[in-house]
Amino acid sequence: MVKQSADTALEPVPATAMQEALWWVHQRAHDRSVYHLTWRLGVNEPIDGEALAVAWQALVDRHEALRTSVVRQAGTVTLVVEPRIVVSPHRLHVDDLEDAGSTTLLRLIAEEVHATPLEPEQAPLARITLVRVRDRHEVLLTVHHMVLDGWAVQLLVAELSEAYAAVRQGRAVSFQTDPVPFSTYAQEQAVAHADGRWDKSIAYWCDALTGAASATLEPDLPGAVASGAPGAILRYGFSAEAGAGIAALAKATFATPFAIILAAAQLVLTRAGAGPDVAVGVVTANRMTTRDQALLGYTANLCMIRGRLAETDSVAAVVSAARDGMWQMLTHQAVPYPVVFGALPEQTRVALGDPAPLLLSYLGPIGTDLRLGPISATLLPSPNRAARADVAMSVWESDGGYLAEVEYHTGRYRESSVLTLLHDLDQVLADGGAEPQRAVGSFDVASRARTHRAAQAAANSSPVVGPLPDSANWRHIFAAWTDVLGAPPAGTDVNFFAVGGNSLSALRLVDMLTADGRPAVDIVRWLGDPTPQRMADLLGNGSEPASAESTLVLLRDGSGPHLHLVHGAGGSPQDYQHLLAELPQHWRVTASRDSGQLPTVPALAHRYQADLDTAGLVPDLLGGWSFGGQVAYQMVADQTERRPALVLLDSAPPVGYELSADNVRQRFDTFTENVYRAFNLESDAPRSRVTGGAGPAGFHERLAVGALAACLAAIQQPVPAALLAHQWNSYERHLRASAEYVHDGPVDAPALVIGADLLDAQLAQWAARVGALRSHRIDADHFGVLTSAAAAQVAAAVILFARGVTARS
């Protein structure tokens, strides 16, 4: 965060301990969207986008947290706020659904919008997306957890509703109170850490937690423990009997519903096999003052609550102990958990886990009576597809009962196991409320649980998978790993955090490896893949770097003429499947696939030709569709000896052109059509349109890619958004390369030009740049050249051209 003086000078403020810890965990998360919070609001009528834009801008202007970036500077995680950021809601709509249902498509769109990156170093770390699927509407509010917690999101929605109502009524947006600057809170946290005011609470937590071990469910599957692992969301409504049990126990013990649910969880875990001493991670709002309750920012904390249960204890006694533990937690919750964790003995840190494997939070009446101005809104299930921990459960009050939303690690647990846990909790709450004096040992549960300590012991007992490489760096890694974790690495690809490592021990490992004048290791890069192999790569393992993988693809082997094809913009060798089917079976056909990052036509041509030379191949014909024809032309131009004949499939001549940034949406529409053609999808398949927000002409590329992925998934053609993003980036890179490519020729090689959308003037430009030119027009558009309908015509022209080339040679 930065303090702003009258002249807007920026004074950095260190992040709070919780924000810093989250920043580090974020670096190693497999799916970083796990630390996004998305409130998915269903609304029963359209939202006025222009009015919402004014309201949203007013809130971003009002609150520091909405203009905050989280960056690491000189080894310190720092909060930086911009004086002002211009923002606007994004809009995404789909009209044509084909066979896709609105409910399914809305859910898939919400998941993709949620997963669209919010990079911590790039404010704002919040966005609004208005979604319309036919006549159904949703408002998606997505924020990064580093700057806002769930309490703050509820405050934000309330203020957004107030501001939206004002704009709709023609009033200026104003609020009765001034905002609480988060920078003030962050500075207070830094002072409290430095002046010793937390010492008493740290001593309490060390006494309470030393020797404790987190409880977790027995995994069904062998997935590794990892933050940001694949996850799913399950909503569950507790029975009326469970609700009555909570009320009865509250009356008997004067405990809050949260303490009662915590006690029930402790009882279930104990009876499920975790033993009589269980610790559960409890997420607390940490807002004990009126000022903090009005603060828009991230104040939430994690506290580990330890329960010791005997089989003879009554349910009422367990609830009373949980109640007292919660009161103690509230007294000492101000100390950020990373500070507590760092003060604990190493064995306790390993046994508790980093992060804690099982989390529980209570949200009270959150999400009830939501509105955007006069429009009522319903909080729909979270669209998160990643997991922070093994199991994270949030419980809140709804319509006189209780709902739970469980986020769980799908690489370790089946949905049935999570449902079993919920059913066990439901039964314990119902039966315990009916009989508060019933003994713990009398309950039978179907869940299976263990402590995190037992899980780590099992992981560390795994045998070493083969010998590790023998080099000075590897011996150093082996020794440091063993010193930090107490056991050698069980193979080169074992995950540091899956075998007991935590954030503090990771720093210790890196310090040991870079001691004695050795080169520094970039810990942020290592956290993305925290394995011995990655560490060896960063240290430099003494081996020669692997040569780049060849771009050459064999589509068909044969003894006849050799045709080599180059992909079109954003395309692949698969695009030529229909043409391949029409060519003679004895022809040899090879292709070049995209090299990855080369930015120009000459660079691509050089790389593709080098791979042909390495394979000892000399094609008779070299060509490609669209952009691929330009690369093929440059490959032939670079030849100094025997030049292949050219096959140019509706390729524009290399005369260069302007590529306007304002036309990016139009180019994305073309890219979308290419994707749909690749799947042979009908013209009425669902297509999305994204407007507003960042980028040229208000186009947000990553949201557009996510929306495309959602539309494809809705019609049973799932393609990961990451893959579509890669293809889109390749398409844009190729278009830029084509726009910049100019070659005046001439190149002394015969050429066949298949014309579809090419103009006569463009054919004349080709004629001036090649040797003998043969042109052939087909009845298709540019994108139809590679379809099955045109393949026979194109193949016939290529075969005839090849005969002429062979006869001349």
C-alpha cells in the first residue's frame, strides 16, 4: 500500500504478515485462481451497464484496496496503490445456444471468468463481469484474496448496491462515512509486530499448539498435497434435525453455532480415526473493532484450534470445550498465523502442515438479502475449480437453517467421501442436540480420518525411486534436503511441500543451497515446481541443455513425390487432414508445426528448414495455407541450390499491411471461427461476445478466451482455456509476422496459387515474385480451402501441378 500526500507521492508500506504469506503460497499454487474470490450473483432483470460502470468507478476511487498491487521489492512484499485507475465492467453475452442449456453455460462461464488471471503486481485486483445468456443475467464480482476477504466483499457489494441506486436515480454517488484506509491498518500491523505487543499471544499459541497435529480425511486417491490443486465445490443443506440440534446445544451450553459445528467436526474426526487430539484450521474475520468491521481489505486470519476428546466425554462437554477454545481464539486472534507458525517447534510445524489440510469457517448470515439497487440478487455456488487444502468448509445461515459449501481436492477425494463427512456431521449435530449427555464413544461414523503427522510419516517412508544423479550440485541438494526435512528426497520429482516442507523450511533450504558463495537461487521460480530436479536446473546441473524439439511432423510416409506443408496462422498440421485424405497414398507428406515463440516469417522459415535439413529431407513441393504459404515462400527463397516448387493455398503476397490494435476483437472472432471449423461445429453453435474493460477498444482477451472455452465445454467439446489462450497468442503472433513480412522477390521457383478470396491484383503480385506461375480458382472462401468440400479440388490441382514439375525436372 502507499500513502498519498497532497502531491500524490508514493510511500511504500510492507504487506501484512497474512498478505505476505498468501503472496508466497500464491507463487507455488498449481492453479493460482484458487486465491480468487468470486461472488456469483443471479439477478432477475438486466443490469444497466452504464450506471454500474459509474458506480464501480466510484468505489475504486473510494477504496485503496481496489487500487492496490502486491509486489516484491528488494526482498520485501509490498503494497502499492495507484492514485487513480480507470475501470469498467466487462460484458459477456451469448444468444445462440444450440444444444447447450442456459444453466450449464452460465456455470461454465462463471468458472472461466473466475479462473481468468488477476496478477498481484497489476492493479486493480478486482473486476466485475456482466453475463447474459439469452434472457438470464448474472453479475460476477471477482477479487484477489490478497487485497479483500469475504467480509470485505460483502461490504463491497452493499456499497456497490448503494452507488448503483444513486446513479440510476440521477444522484451523485456519496457515502455517509469516509473510507478506512487499509494503509493505516497495514502500518499498525507492522508496528505491532515490531514492538512486542503480540508476545503474550504468541506465547499462548505456542503453549496451546506445541505437539499438536492437524486432522484430515483419509485420501481416496494418490494426489499430492498441494495448494491450488484441482478442486470442486459441493453445496449441502443441513437437515432440520441438525438445525434443531444446534439450537438445543446452544441453549444448553451458551455456545455459538460456530463453536457447536467445530465441536461436531472434532467429534467426527476423532471417531473417524484421527485420535483423541485433533487440530482444525479455523478462519476468523479478525475484526474486533467498529473501525475494522468497516474496513475494505484483507484482515482475515487462520487459527488452529486444538481439541482433546475422550470417549467418555459428553457431547455437551465437547461443545463447552470448543466454546472456551473459541473465546481464547478471539482473545489472541490478532497475531497473524504466519507469525505463530514461525514461533512453533519444527516438529509441530510439520505436523500441522502448511497450509493446514482441513479448514472451517462460519459466515453467519452472509449473502442474504442481497441487492443491486432495486434489483434482488441471489448468491449462487462458487465457481472455483481449485482447492486451497484437502477440505475447506464454510457454513452460513440461510432461511432459518444452515448451508455448507465445501471446496475439496479432487486429486485426493471423491465427492462421496465429502458427502459422507457432511452426513456424519449432520447426524452428530442432530443426535447430539437431542441427547447432549451422550458419550463421544457411542457415535459411529462412516468417515475415515488421520492426522497430518501420520500422513507425512507415510509419505516419508516411501523408498527412494532409483539413484539420484551424481554431481556436486546434486550431492549438495541431497544433503540440504535431508538436513531440512529429516529424510532424503524420494526421487528427483518429489514435491517439497508434499513431504513435510513449509514456507519457512523452503527459505532455509534455499539459504543452505546458496551458502559458501554459490549462485543465488530464485526461490519464486522454484516454488512453481518445488522439486529436487527443478532446484538442480536452477543451480545448473552441469549437463548440456537439451536440444530444441524438432518442428517436423510426418503425416504420411511414401515413395512418391514429397510435399511439405506449413501451418496457417495459429494452426497445426492437423488442419491439412482433408487434403491429405485426397492426395495419392504413395506420396510422402510432412509438415511443420509451430516452433513456439519465433516472431517473424524469416525466423520461422529458417527454423523449419533447419529441421528438414537435419532429417535429410528435400521436398519436391513446399507450401501452405494462408500464412503458411508466406513461410513456405521464404523457405524457398532461402535456398541456394535446388529449390522446391511452391504450393500457395490462398496465401496473401508478402507486401506487408497495417495490423490495427483496434481490430483485435474482429481478429478474435475470426480465430473463434477457425476453432469452430476445426471441430466441424454448426454455424449456430453458441458464440460469446466480450466487451468493456481492458485492452484496445475495451476488449479483454483472457476473458474472451475463457468464454470461448465455456461455450465449447457446453456443447461437449471441452478445450482447456490455457490451450485456447496458447493458440490465440500463436494466431496473433503469426498475424503480426505476416503484417510485417515484405519480400519483393523474385524467387526462381515454379508456383501454384490456389485462389479463393485472393484478388486478381494479388495474383499479379505473386506472379512478379515467383518463376512460372500457375493459378487455379476454386469455389470456396478463404477458410473453406481446407474443408472436406474443397479438398478434392485442391488435391487435383496440386497433383496436376506436381506432374508438370516432375516432367520439367
